[in-house]
Amino acid sequence: MATARKTPAKKTVAEKAPAKKAVPKLKVTANPKDAATKRGEPYVSVVTVEIDPDNVQNGAFELDWNDIFVAKLMKAGYKGKDDAQVVDQWFHDICRNVLMENFEQWEANQAPENRISRKDLGNGRAEVS
């Protein structure tokens, strides 16, 4: 007579499925120029700066602006045939102001013996030392 042997049952462990990685939700935002325009604010930005590789003292700036910025400049007294000329006049003024501030600071830092003084003597005459 044959006897049946009990065979132990195989243990199986259920594997956990890997956790799904959260996919970040993309936010659709307007570019800064469009956002400023939508808020009714003036906008100007330096887009690129080009430097002449043969002469690093020469270069150019590319600016981007909105109509509100141009209107503000025109209200402040800037004039031109088109928006680019109005913005160009403003940018030249900004550069001139930076240059003048730097020159004034340089002049103030000069040693007293290197300063030129002018004394009005009257009658169209002056003493310079």
C-alpha cells in the first residue's frame, strides 16, 4: 500500500508594486513681459549683450519692452520717430548717468594735491591752481 507524503506548501510572498513617482504638474506662466503688460505695468529688459571678440570695448545691448514702458517714457519727455528711438534715447541717458556717477566718484577719490581748484578773482579773471 502506498502512503502519501505530505509536501510542505511553498510560501510565496507577494511583492509590493513599486510606488509610482509623482509627476510634477507643469504650471503655465506667461513670460515676464506679457505678465507686466497684463498687470498694466511698464516692462523693459536686456535680452542679449553682444561683445566684439576683437575689441571688447565695443558691444551692443538688445532690449525688449512693452508699449506701456514707451508711453511712460514719452510722458517723461522722450521723443522719437518710433518706439525704438524713444527707448534708445532713454538708454543713452541711463548710460550717461552711470558714467557721470562713476566720474564723480573717481573725482571725489582723488588726492587733494591732484585736484584743480579755481578761485574767481572778479573782472573775468580766475586763479587756477
